[in-house]
Amino acid sequence: MRLGSIISETLRNIASGTAHALAMFLAVLFAGTLLGGYEAMSVMRLETEAAVRIRAFADVKTVVGGNVDGLACDRLSDHGNPSFISGAMRSGAMRSGPQVVPLATKGIELSSYEVTAGMIRLITAEDPQEVPDPSGVWVSSDVSHDFGLVKGSRMQTNHGTVTVAGVFDWPNDGRDMRFAYAMIAPAASSGGVFQECWAKQWPQSDQMDELLLSTATKNPKSEMRPGVTALNKGFDAHYDAQKGYLTRVTRWMPYLGLAVGLLLGVISVRRRRLEYAGALHSGESKGAQLLGIELESLIWAGVGTLATCALLSAYALRMSQSDPLAVLLAAVRTPLVLLAGVLVSSLLTGSVIRQTQLFRYFKNR
């Protein structure tokens, strides 16, 4: 048979309902969307868990118990060796400042802290629209609300007039709450020693603790040795995002999709084996028959897979919080493997049908 004849016969089988293409299309669409969607939900759950940790500064560590070199602390952000450090880092140093009393409300004292420019970048890292401005003081959102302060406001204090360069959020989500109701004043990183160095990195590297400790020296006025601790102790300290992804239950979805695809391919051919055996008896070549089987399978399974991928794409774009492409790439593996399973199993099932089996198939029918 010529290729054009095989294609036209395939299209007639699809259009007339002989191939039961609609039912098989719906089976592929249902199975692929169900299994791929479950995978997408699993990945997005891990993504959401990671996003919550990042917003809560659970990925921030701080070195305490010693004197910190502010310049060395700020320079951790410039570390650019990708083989040594796994993700972009923000870092900054801080030390306690004097209590600040607003002259308009002399009964209220505000804690103040002197920080390097890197610390301002770190605490505003979650707000991409906020430009770290070290020209004035920064106040927490609670202080901003109570005193009616916004960016550019001026406030009279017992230490003189200060200009508000920005407002930062510091929610009560388990993190160190010293900045929750405080004023932060910029200080030169080379201007004396600091008390703590903070570093924020996602994903965290095994060398992060060593880098932080390298910025600190022992405080001669304290018996404590420098140590590294988490800024937010309300989360699992042994959290490993990559391990969680690699060990998720739905990592087996592509194998289940393959099994479903193999089953659908077998069903689509076996239910028509009498027709195929009769065609061979009438003189159709085996190669032409197998090509027709594959073309039919490719049409209903391919269209079902395209529809499934379209639905999964819309779902990932709509629901993913940070990386829809990563979610989609994980989810579409299952329908693609399902398609491959259909094509392989339909070809193999069709290849075992012989003309000599015609009368046995007819009798069994």
C-alpha cells in the first residue's frame, strides 16, 4: 500500500469511529491529567514550603558571641565561586545602638541598631521594589504605623532629627524579634567592630557556617566563643529542599504513566484483532498495517497528550508561586511517558497478530 492510502485509511477509521479514537483520547486525557496534576500539586507543595521558609528568614544564619569585622561580613555577598557556594548570598553586620526617644512621645523608647549597608539589603530582600537607601534610618512597619512615618518623613529625637529612608516588614513568624519595633541606622562597615554577622542564602551551602565564622574573632570581654545559630528557630534545622524533592512520593508517577500507556495501547489493538487478522488475510502487508496502527495511536494519544500538557501548563502558570516552568517540567513527564507507552505497546501488540489466527479470533468472537 502507498503511504497516501495508509494515511487516508487511518483518517477514515478515526472519522467513522472504527478506531474508537474519542474514547481512547478521553482515557489518555483523564489519566495524563490526573497523574501529571498530582505530580504538579506535590511539587508546588514543596515549593510553597520552601517559599514560607524563605519569607520567614529560616535560611538566615548569624554568628554571635564575638567581635565581627563589618567589612568582611559585607563582602560575603560578593563571594562568586559557584563551586564553593550553592546560591546567591546576602550578608550584613549589626550592633546595638542607643535607645532613641521621639520628642513627640517622650514616654516611648525605641531600640536602635547600627547596621552595614549589606544588612539593609538583607532585610529588604523580599521586596524587589524596595531600593536599599543607606542615607537615612529605617524603621519597622510597626514603628511606621504607630508614629505615622513613611519614606522621607523626618522625626525629632533626643539624638537629633532623623530622616526615614525606608520601612521594612518584620513579622512575628518565629524569627528573632529585636527588629520588630526598632530603628535601624546605617553605619560604615569599616567603622569599628560589630556584634553579629547575618547571612541569607538559598539554597544554603555546607560552607555557610565557615564563612560566617571567618568574619568573627573572640570578644576579650566575654568568655563565649563565636558560634553560628539560625535567626528563626521555629523551623526544622535539618530541612533539605533537594532531598525532599528527590524523595517525594510522586516521583514514581512517570512509571505509573508508562504502565497506563502500555495498557491503553494493548487494549486499542486487541479489541480490533479480528479486523487486523482479516485485513492480512485480504492481502494487506504487515508493514502497512503496523504503520496504520501507529498513525491511529499517534493521533488519539498525541492529541490527548497535547490537551493534557495544555491543562497542566495553565495550572502551573496559575498556581505556582515562584517557578511555573520547574513545576511544568516535572508534571509533563508523566503524560509524555504515557504517550510513549501507548505507541510502543500498540506496535508490539499489532506485531503478534497473524493471518493464521483469523478463524480462532472469529470463533472466540
